Amino acid sequence: MSLVDVDFAFWFPVVFGIYWLLPRKASYQNTLLLGFSYLFYFSWNPRLLPVLLLATAVDYGVSEYLATHVAPSADDSSAEAAGRRRARRYALILSLIYNLGALAYFKYAGFFAESLNRQLAALGFHASLPVLQVVLPLGISFYTLQKLGYIFDVYRGRLEPCRSLLVFTTFVAFFPQLIAGPISRGSQLIPQLAAPRQLRERQLVEGASSFLLGYVMKALVADTIGPTLVDPVFSQPAAYGPAAHWLALVGYAVQVFADFGGYSFLAIGCARFLGIELPVNFDYPYLSKSLPEFWRRWHITLNRWLFDYIYDPLVAGSGWWRGRFDAGLLLVFLTSGLWHGARVTFLVWGAMHGTGMIVHRHWDEFYRSLCRRDRAYVERRRSVPYRTMAWALTQFFFLVALIPFRAGSWGVVQTFSAGLLVGGQGFPTITQAAARVSVIVSFAFVAGYYLVKLPRFEGWWARFQALPAPIRGAVYGLVAVWLLLFVPLNATTFIYRQF
Amino acid sequence: MRPSLTVALAAILTFLGTDRLFNRIAPPIVLREVEDGIRQFDGSDPEVLVLGSSHARTWVAVGDSLAARTGGTQQLVAVPLEYGKETSYNWVFRHRLLPIIDQRIGTEARGRGKLARFVLLTEWWDTCPFEHGRPSFNLPARAWRWEDFLPDFLYHGLTDYNRNFLQQRWRRMWRWSALVWDRGQDRILPALKRLAVGEDTSANRANEAARDRTWQHDIERGRHCIWDPGQVAGLREILDSLKRLPIEVTLVIMPRKPATLTPLGIDSTLVPFADSLGALARAYGYAFVNMTTGSPMANGDWLFDNDHMNANGNRRFAAWALDHDLAYLLSPAVAPETRAGPTTGDP
């Protein structure tokens, strides 16, 4: 079941209705949420629900252990304190081994076996490792990071351990975010789940807005642009000309944003209907004027996770990594690439962004040195040409890096990249007039979504909000009519669900 | 009133208003489905039961005409299963029809029901396997009940297959809405275009010619897939089950739009299929009626899809068929002895 499937339209009103009919007690609300969340997961694959249950049980056990074995104070150097520190470290390692082991088994075992087989064959050894064909449990990449973040926070004393099994299991399995994030922090979600939720009009309105935005993004924009402009060219790059390649690349940038951003808006909207706030995951990334800014705006919860739990502890720690910012950046983005999937092309994508971040860091340091020498450089950096150039470079880099992200193999990366400059004559044809209209409307919608965030146009949205309520309602009603007429019939799977 | 409530109310009213408008421009066409046929069968005691693909919808007109001609003594219920296929008919027959038939005339209540005739409408397409190994999506969508869906869901979770059941339930919940019902039918936008710029007759003619060619090719290609063993096994299971029932059984092939037929299609697909089906019917001792090319139906009697007769075509077909090949339906059936098995060998 996905948040735009018709079964969700059957299911969510039932959840919503029962949830708000229950007495406003956290235990009742969480029991219901947990039951429906497990049913939601069960609906995807009944046989893999135990994987989620076991993963939750292990981390609840570790959390309980850490709760009952409180960390001694930093200046306590007694043998008993050292023993307790060691025991807590073992508990953390147990959680790491289980979570990363499960991720490695389900997600990467096949990839590593295949890679090793290729290397062995290249060296002349023909004894190959068996390649495991296992089903990837839905959402494992998301809930694993969510649980690990919680365990890290509890271990470091940044977060009080959650002692309630019900709250903890609901935190792990909360259905709107279970399969594709946003990746919540324990400090944000657990207190909300521990307290009873109240039905608030403002939250309902914001939930409806977010859900509608997400639905338009996914069902109209992503599902229109992907099959019409992107998929044909990436599946047969040699048959299409450069214009088709560039359009497919820009189209994919729009599609992947609308697809994953759309999912995040849907999840946030759903959670708001249930009185829960999930973290923002996308903040107008295509307005970014540098790569670091881009990664603060795109898949925010994943990048914060990677920087908080990998980059910061390494470069601010005490080992070899201390102060090695470039190596830290490269590691973070290689990890991000690997997190997205067990494919060399994802690693290439990660390496490109890691390198881009390093180049930017050095450029930034160099430019700051110029600023220190001459204050005119500060003004220059604020000028429209500089900002425009910075924006164009950032977006161009992101676009180019999307090629290995989208391409299924290294061969497609090469053919597609060459096709941006020279190649065939083909151009995707859209036979149905309604689909042509939808493509134009989809691009216009995303452009409009970004435009109203720009200073020059930001008053537009406020002006719309100031219109009389019946007129605004009529506009929303017409949007619903438009969606029913133009949204493609068969919704495709969310791109990030497969990660 | 609170602004957010006003916004919601205005949105709903705008949606409903637009929907009403579209209802006038392109009224939803709610087709008869398996559950409509089953409901009618369950709530009445007809003499004739018809199972077939979407073509069985034409038999509603046959039923009306039959009732009118016999003064209501001969009632007919048609159960249409979209997309056909013998294995799907077999499922519907076993899971939905046979339990009711058994209550009426089966071993438990022999002689209490009026059901005396069973008509199986089938054609070459029904004996071809599902394309690309895909399962019959129309079966869960159009023939399942909740008690069929739930065990499947509990075993497999929600799949692309069983989700069709929910999708169809969802659509039928909204059958009052032109906008929701139009999803997948795409009638509103062309109707709006016609209103705006008028009918493009030359384009319509070109489209019709292209559709004719597509159908001709499809029928010609049918020779490669007809009489698939899996589908024929499904057909045989139905025929075997019918043997123990004291009812008259007829296998019927419906007429085809003349423009979709080519000599190659007739000789390589339609005739071999009809020969095989006729031989099978004879083997079981059942009646066989082949109307593929023998009816007076003209191209104008078919809908734009080239596959189904239009309202006028339905009436013309009913009138003609009850005068000719289906005239036997006008008189009461003579219950045959329960058959022991096929009277001849395999065709």
C-alpha cells in the first residue's frame, strides 16, 4: 500500500475516524497507530513483518540496557565506571552489528558477492560466490537509520531512553514515514507519541494542504514527466538526440524532486491529520546557490543524520579522522550513495557529490581569504551575477550527477552522457493531447511552486491566502477536478521506496 | 463560519457542481458486471443463465426480448465477465454460480428451481493464454467478493493482483460521479473538445479505419494462440461440472463486426476455433451455435471499440437471434438426463 494508492483511500479514513473517536489517551492512540502501522507493513509483504518486529525488539532491548546502566560521569575513573562504560559500548556495538548486519544482508549481500565474483573472474579465478536473491524489506534503509540515530543519542546521553515499549514500537513503525521517511529523530517524535494528541483545526488544514501538495507532486508531476520524457530516453539513449537528453535530464530532476518531495509532503500531511509533526525533508532545493546549501535543503533528514552521526563524530573526534574534513565529506557522500542502493552508479554519484563538496569547501576558504583582504569581495558575493552564476553552477552540477543516479548501469551512463552532446535524432513523442497538457502543467506547477518562494513573487501566495474563503475553496475544488481529469491512471512506485 | 470550513465547503460544492455539469456532457456509463448478474440470478429464478465475456451484456437485450415474446414465462439472466478467458469463466462458474445453481437444482434441491438452460458465450480470444503471463486482473476486480479478497490479502499482502478488487470497489462507490467514473474511460475531455470545436468527422473516420486494421491484425494473429491447453482445461472443467446438472447446455459464438474480418482471420483463426469448439460441444453432447459470420449484423451495429454492439445493435441482434439460432429459447427446455461423459473422443 502506498500513500497515493486507492487502497489507502479506503484505509486512511478508517484510521482517522477511529483514532479521533478514541479517548484522547496516548496509550489508546499509540495502540491504534501501532496496529495500523503493522497492518500497513503487513499489506506489503506479510512474511517480512517479523524482520521489522525483530529489529524493533533488538533496539528496544539495547535501549532498556542503556537505561538501566546509566553512563558514569566523565570524571569517574573507577573500575566500576570503566566496566559500565565498556558494557554500554558493547550494547551499542550489538545494535550496530544487528542493524548494519541486517542492512548488509538484505541490501548489499548480492551486490558484494557479484562485485567479488567479477574481480575474481578478472584475476582468473572462476570459483564464484553464491549471489543471494533476497527481497529487500520495505523501508529498511529508513527505519534502520531512525533506530540507529535513537540508539546513538541515548548512548551519548543526548536523549532520555524511551522506557515504553508501546511508544518505542510506534516510533519505529509509524506508518506515514515507515517506507520512505522522513527519518525522524527520537528527540522529536518520541515526546509527541508519549503525549496524548488533540484534534486541532490548524493542524488539519496544514495536513490537508501538505497532502494535496504531495499528491499533485507525485500523482500529476512525477507520474506524468517520468513515463513521457525520462523513461524512454534513459531506456534507449542511443535512439534520441541531444535535445531529448537534456530534456530527459531536466525532466528527471523535476520527477525525482516531485516523487520524493511529494512522498515527504504526503507523509507529513498524513501525520498532521493524526496530530503529529514530522520533520521537513525538502526546502526548495532548486533555489540553492551552493552544494552545501543544496544538501541542507534536499532530503534534509538523511543528510543531517549522515553529518550528525558520521561526519561530526569523525572529524571532531580523536582518531585519524580528526580535522580531515575532505575525507569526512567524501565518506559521507559515498555512504549516501551506498545507502541509496547497491550499485556502482550510486557510488559514482556519491563520489561526485563528495568531490563537489570538497571543491566548494576549498573555494569557500579561498574566497573568504579574498574577503579578508578586500571587503569588495563580500559585496561581489552578494551581487546578482555572482549569485546567478553560483545557482547555475550548483544546479548544473546536480543535474549532471543525476546521470549515474538514474542510469541502471555504467554503460547507460556512458551512452547517455555522450548523447548530451551528439547522438540520434529521436525525440519523445506524446501521442495523447491530455498527456501533452499534463506535461506543460507539471513543469508550470513546479516552476510556480519555486517562484512563489522568490522574493519578487513571495507576495503572490499571501495574496491568494487573503482572498475570500469561498474563492479559495473554489480554486481547491477546481484543482481536484483537474487532478481527476489529468492525473495518469496507474500511479508508479515511489522512487525512494526502493531505497 | 470558520474560514477553513468555508474553504472546504466551497471546494466540495465546486467539485460537485463541476461533476454535475460533466454528468450532463458525458454521463457515466455504468456497465453490467459479474456482481450485477449474480445479484439478479440470486434474487430471481430464471430459466436461462448466460455466462460470457463483456459480450454477455448484449444478452440483457436478448433476455428482455425473450421475456416479452414469451409473456414472461422465459426469463434470462446474463453474467458478463470483462476480458473473458476460459479459466476466469471457470472461476466464476465454480465460485459464484454453482453454489446458487446447486441450491436451486443441484443434489440438495433437485427440481425446485426453474433453471433449465445454461449458455456459455465464448470466442477464440477466451482460449488464448493471458498476455505476457499476466494474471487475470479482471477476475479480482469484477468477480471477487470480500471473502475472496481477504484470504488472498492475508496470505500475500496487498499485491498488484488483489488490489484490483479494491480499485473496482472504489470505482463503484463513486459511480454517481462523472469525474471519478471517467478515469480510464476518457469520455469527458473528448466531449468537451466536441463542444468547443465540434466533431472532427475526418479524424473519426481515420481513427475508425485504424481501429479496424488493428482488430483485423489481432484476429489474424489469434491463430498463434487459440486453444491454449491451460485455457481449454478451464473450459473442460466447466463442461464437466455441467454434466451432472439436469440442464440444457449451449456453447455460443457471438457475431463479429464485419469490418474486422479478413479472409486470413476467418480461415486461420475463427474457423479453426469454431471447428474445435463445435467438436468439443458434440463430444459432451451439448448444443453449439456459431454466429461469427452468419448474422445480418452490419458495421453500424457496433460501438467505436469494434468489439461490442451498440444499443441499436443489441436490439437488432436480439430480434434476429430469437427468430433464428436462438429460437429454441422461446420454448421450454426438456431437461436432459444427467450425462455420463463426452459421447465421442477428444476433438
